[in-house]
Amino acid sequence: MKKVFKNILLGHFLLVICSFIILLLSFDINDANSTQINNNTNNIPVKRPLNLFNLEESADTIFNLVQKIGAKPVANIKKTRLKKNENLSAALKRINYENYHINKIINSIRKLNKGHKILSSLPVGMMIHYSKPSSITGAALKLNYTKTKDIFVWQDINDTYNSQVFLRPTRMEETLIKGVIKSNLYISALKSGMPENTLLEMISLLGFSIDFQREIRSGDSFEVLFTKKIDALSDLVTETEPIKYVSMNLSGKKLIFFNYKDKFGLPQYYDENGKSSKRTIMKTPINGARLSSRYGNRKHPILGYTKMHRGLDFAAPSGTPIFAAGDGVIEKAGWNGSYGKYIRIRHTGTYKTAYAHLSGFNKNVRVGKRILQGKIIGYVGSTGRSTGPHLHYEVIKNNIQVNPMKIKLPAGKNISKADFNNYKNHIEKIINLKIVLEKSNRNNKIAINNHNMSKKLILN
Ligand SMILES: [Zn+2]
């Protein structure tokens, strides 16, 4: 009787010692983490999506998992990464696990749902946290085998091996990135900390308005607001949500777009006035004109023989205003042989439009100048090889004239009048969020500077 009591006492004593060791070690780890400067701008609690597998949340250290799950105490946690051409058994052998334990561990993982598949597809470089079994401590492994999941393998009080999949906790972080272009938008954006998929998103949504090949100058600046999904254990970005707000300052000209979901729930982008970011090219860049000659083969009215007509002719009185068919940059404005007085606008890297036989140019039209869709660029005339006043209009795709009637550019719908108040409220929220983030970015910078300052003081 006395002997049993003594054994229980000894057991308790050992447990207390173990707990003490664990406590000491976990303090150590916490301290190592606390030196990280938190760049969080705005943390929003994550509403966890309905989890079909009912996975529990993972923890940052094996200690915490052991406590959570009630496993045999562990000590002396180490980590390694799965090497190339190495399976889990080989990795465990490399870190001096005994075969007996390796087999138990592998069998335990095999029993998991799709365990065989998991074991055969563990990624190279996978982080393995481990504690080796000893007479008083249990074996424990934490495998970060996907972006979102960990496998935890542990020995319980009876030394039996168990495995369970845990979901890694995430947090959402609103992020505002500002940058100035030094030589190249791509490099400058990545340097400013923009994730690559966000950058590609930005380029595709601004592509209707900006010719990235030619219009970007050193000193131009950009701002992007979006939400990052971050692995709360590793602090790494695992996903990004669609851009909420983007602005680009091109030599003083500012483009701004806000994300707003259309009736199908898809993200679309509009400017402050509700105009869609998706611009098409006007098929008829003139008012009150009659289409007098279509695109295609025709008998040339002056030359007399059949010739391909690579544009549209609009008959209109001399002096009738001609509009820019889309936003773009004036590439040519002047005399151009048989075209007479001629204007060419470059809209994107792909599309250009040309206007011929003009009587004159608008005074604002100069080569290299940006022009907005619908602005008057010149007036109908009969200059060059022409039989009477008309506009000869061409759409040029990759430097080849195409039929303007057949171009299919996505034309975005603008915000409807009925929805405009909702839209205004929506963008006001985004603007307010941006102001909050600007403040917090500034505070972070001050905090980081102060941190560095105090470091220097200590060093001195
Ligand atoms: Zn023509």
C-alpha cells in the first residue's frame, strides 16, 4: 500500500518537473517571437468558413498542441525540413528516430483520412517540428504539410501513437501599398511589397486606360488597397482578395478605380463617377454622320479600280466635330500623304484609331498628349485624296487595320442611376479605410524608427 502511494508521489513529482521544463522552454520560444515587428495595419477577426472535416485549430508550437490535446509531455523541441528525394521515414531516420517509433508514426498517419496519399505527397521543404521519445517524455511531430493544414503526431500517456489533422489559423489584414516607379512598374511594385497576383490584377484592370509599354515614366506613383489572408502561425501571406481600390498617378494625371460587385457578385471597377474601368472603342466617333463607305473591297472613287477599303467613311458637312474613339495618347497629328490631315491615337498596347481627311485639328491636340474618350480632336474636311467632306476612320489592332464594326472589346457597364447612392456610400467606406491605413502605416513607421533608435541607444 505504502509502495503504491510512494510511486504515485514520484509520478506527481516527475509531472511537476516536466511541466516546469515545458514552461521554461515555451517562454524561450515566445521571447524569440516577440522581437518581430508587427506590420499589421488592421486586423479583422476571421469568420471561419464552414469546415467540412471539423478540423481543430493548430497551434504555433508543439508544446501548445500537447497541452491542447493532452498528450504525453515533451521536451527539447527541434525542427528540420523534408529534403529532396526523402520520405518521412527517411527524414525520421536522419534525425535518429528508432525504427520502432518510425513504424508507429507512419502507421498512425496512414490511418488518417487519405493518409496514404498524404504520406506520398509531402512537399519538399516541409517544416517538421519534433520531439524525440525518452523515458519520461513522449514523441511528438508537427508537419506543416499544406498551406492551411498541419498533421500532429503524438504519444499519449499509454505511449500509443495518435495522428490528427489541424487547420492552421488565419487572419485577414487590410493592406495599403504605395510606391513610386523608379524604372519599371513591375519591379517597383514588387519592391513595395505588392504580391505578384495583386500586381497582375492591377495591370489587367488598368490596361483599358493605360498603355503600360509607353506611358509609364519614372516618378509616376501608384496606390493599391487589398486584403491579405495571412497564416497566423507563420505570418506568411497565403492568399489575396481582389483589389478594393487602385490609383495611378501618370505625370500628374490621376486614375482611380474602386471595386464594386455587379449583380452577379463579380468584382468590377469604376471611377469616382461610376464609369466602368472597361473602355471600349467607339465605332462611330462622330455625331450625325452617314456611313458612306464600309470596310472591305470596293471600287475606289478616285483611282477607279477595286481596292480594299480598310476603314469606315462617314459623310458629314465640313467642320463637323470628330471625337477621340477611346482614352489614349495622340501618336500622330499632321499631314499624312493621301490621308491629308490625319490624327492617330494609341489606346492600349494593342489598339489604335486613325482619323483622316480632316479640315483642321482641335487646338489641344498635340503628339504625346493624353486624350479622353469623346473629346473633340478635329473637324471633318476633304484634305488628301478625297472626293468630298467625310471622315475616314480606321481601327488598328497590332498595327493592322481591322473592321471597326467587328471589334469586340469588353464594354463595361457604368453604375446605374438607381445604384449610384449605394455606390457612393461604398466608395466612401473604402476611402475611410484608406485614411485609417495611411495613419496606421505612418504610426508603424514611427514605431519601427523608434525601435531602431532605442537599439542604437543600447548599442552606444
Ligand atoms: Zn475611307
